[in-house]
Amino acid sequence: MSKKVCTKCGYYGEGQYPGSLAVEIILWLALAIAGILYSWWRRVLNENNICPKCSCKSMVSVKSNEGKETIEKFNIEIKPAVDILANSKKN
């Protein structure tokens, strides 16, 4: 998953899926069709746009224009990912 930023509070990281994992498990155990539909609704239709910090549905990609503006607004420092393979080849 790509990193996202919340336009309301400035949280940087992964968003959360809406709904409840417990409900999803119960639906899978009780009715497979209902479990499939609920899982599909949680993961496919909502794209994990809920902020885990403020619970607003305002997470956007850091690569989008709105994401870049939010990063500037909240002075968020984004560190580049470390290339594990490149570091292991040096040894």
C-alpha cells in the first residue's frame, strides 16, 4: 500500500479500512456470501481512506496535488524508503 496523508490533522502513514474486522469474521463464519460482500465493501470500495488518528475520511495519496499541499501545510518530513537489497550487496 502507498503512504497517505490526512488533510485534516496531518497524519502520515497507512489509512484504515471502515467497518469492523470482528463483523467481517462473524459474517464469514455464518454466511460466506455476506462475508464476501462485506470484505469487498471494506477493501475495494473504500480504499482505506479513514485516518487512524482523527477518524476522518480524508486520507489522500502523498503523490497527489492535495497530498503535496498537505505535506507543506503540516511541515511533514518524509524519509525515503531504505533499499534493503542495495545495503545487503555492499556487505
